[in-house]
Amino acid sequence: MESAVDSGLPATSASSEVIAERYRAVRGATEQLCAPLSPEDCGAQSMPDASPAKWHLAHTTWFFETFVLEQALEGFDPFHANFRVLFNSYYNAVGDQHPRPERGLLTRPSLDRIFEYRAHVDRSVLALLDAEDSREFLGAIELGLEHECQHQELILTDLKHLLSRNPLHPAYRPEVAQRASTNKPLAWIGFEEHLGWIGHAGEGFSFDNERPRHRVFIDAFELATRLCTNAEYAAFIEDGGYRRPELWISDGWATASSRGWEAPLYWQRDSGDWMTMTLAGYRELRTSEPVCHVSYYEADAFARWMCARLPTEAEWETAAAGLRVEGNFAETGLLHPAPISNARTSDERGEPSALSQMFGDVWEWTQSDYAAYPGFRPLAVGFGEYNGKFMCNQRVLRGGSCTTPRSHVRSTYRNFFPPDVRWQFSGIRLARDAG
């Protein structure tokens, strides 16, 4: 019999009991993120790239109903037939979708109705997990949970953009005290040229775009030991960084010029001082924090100004391999990049590394195009549209951010966005050629 992996269907080694426990945790966490929000907060859409929180709540539920329950249950009866179109994001193999820029116009169904939808699907999925013949659907459920973790992050990033458009500068929730910080100069750690391996292998979940693990030749390089800060980026601005075309690639210069960029997203001048919008409201810019909400174009121009460059994703993964996944993630409650602390990232043996902030705080732009690994095989049917169809005109980011669930991140994780995107928590780590 053909295995799930051979057939291109999601597979997992986890038991139904483990999946059920994680299902309850992930689904509950999504609803907790929305608990501080009003129905009005949950229904508004601030731009076409963002979605209302209500839509995220429904779409993540649609995923389980469409890719799990519809396949598993004989005589399947959907919660509401029209939800198949309303909450389909981009799965053309499944059918039509409601236009993305018009998700904020869906005042009906109500938020209460969406929570009824979630509860209905949750009962059915948990009943399936309790059945003896659930094994063939565990991989799809696990994929759905990782998919929901991505939408937990999107709820926060989309909400931040929404609140930033309100002249009252409302806060999502009060600020949480940050960790103790330290002032560390930018330093470099060298890596020798070598024939290495990148990509996911072995046990544990991974997306199809992280596979297969394969060999890459990596020239000698150096990687910055920490993320770039607001202070360093402010110096780039003061030195005319947004007015110097020699620092920018052509498309980046055209984009920055046509859109009037003069600073990262959410930065504003107030009586000569830089202010910024956070999920805890509007406040002064703290120079020691990692710079974030910059596009690939801005990161690339800044790196050139610093006489450096952005790392490739193979360089980044080489540096991160063997490090513990620890840092400022959504679970810390900060929901904002934090200054570097005295604590260093450690490796799997507990030994400290010279590298800091490799995971969490901000997604780190790389110079790598988002493309298929050699031997890549997309998953079957609708699952194959999850990642593979976006392998064009995107750049890879690594490491996770302050709004990413910690359990969702690993050194092989490949995030990707178009080079002009700024509303994500995206930042900068520098690299340079050795010698």
C-alpha cells in the first residue's frame, strides 16, 4: 500500500492522543488572542494584504472542515455551505474564493456565529481523533494546526496595522516589562567554506518546502552576532539613506520613491523625535531595540550602507544549525522586538554561542529567492497549493518573530514574502564575505 509520504499526503509520526492535546491547545490559543478584541476590531480590514481577525478565526476552521472532515466523514454535512467560498483563501483546487480585499465587508456571519462554527468543527475533529481509524487523517490535522499557528501570527500583525490606522492609537493590550538589556557592539563570527547540508530531515513536523534535505556548497562568510538596531537604522536615515539611489537596487528605489518611504513602517516624527506604533500603543522609539517592519528593499539598502550584505538562507541555516530555539516569541507576551540581553543563544549541549537573537524578535530577511529545493515534491491535491504555488517573486526570511509561537519555529523553517512587504515583524541581520 502506498504510504502517505509516497502519495504526497501529509504524514506524521505523532499519536492521535498527542495530536488531540495539541489541537485543544492551539485552537484555544487562537481564541485567547482575540479575547481582548471587540466585534468591531474583529471585523475590520485595514488593507488588502491584511485580513480581519474574524476571517482568520473562520478560515482556520474552514481548513479542518475542508481538508479533514469532508474527507473523513461519510455523508459529510457542512456547517454552512456558503462558508466553503467565504473562507477559502487561495485554494483553487477547492473552488471559488471571496475576493481578498473585500473580507472586511463580511459583516455577516456575525462573530458569534463564527465561534459557533469553530465549536462545531472542534467537536467533530476531536471525535475523529478519538476514533480507532483516525490514523490516515493525523497528518492533515497536524498540518492544520501548524497552519493555524501561522494565522495566530497574522492575527497580531494584521491587528497592529489596523490599530495603527486609528488616530486614537489604541493599544491591543498593556505593555509587558522587557527583559534586561545590554549594549553589545556589532561583531562578526566567521564560518569556513564547506560542503554542508540544509533542509529538514528526521522526526518532527516540517512543511513540504523545507524538504528534501540536500547538499549545498557554502563559501566562507561572516555573520553578525546580533540583529541591527533602531539606532543603527536611524543613522542610515540621517545619512540620507532614502535619498541615495546608489544604495538601492532599481526595483527597490522605484518602490520606495513611488510610495514615499522615509523610514520603517510605523515610525513617525513627533517634535523632532522618532515615535512608533506597537501593540501596546504609540510610544517613543527605543534605539536599542531591533529595527523591524522594513522591507527586503530597505534591508538590502541598509546592508549596502553598512558595507555588508544580507545572508543567504543557506548561510543563515548553517549558523543556526544546532542552536536551541530560544528567544522572544509570542509566549513571552512582549509582542514587540526586545533589546539584546546578556543571555546568549546556546547550542543543543547547553554551550553558549557567540550568536544572539537568532530566533524570535524579528523575521530576518535573506537575499535568497524563495524557490524549490532540489527534488522538491509538493503535497497532493489542495495541500500542494500550501507552499509550492508561491515559489516566484518572493524572498526567504528565517528565525521567527516576537509574534510567532515558539513551537512553530525550527532552524529549517522557511518563511517568505514579496520584497516590498513591511507590515510583518521583519528585520535585519548582516553578513559579509570572509576576508
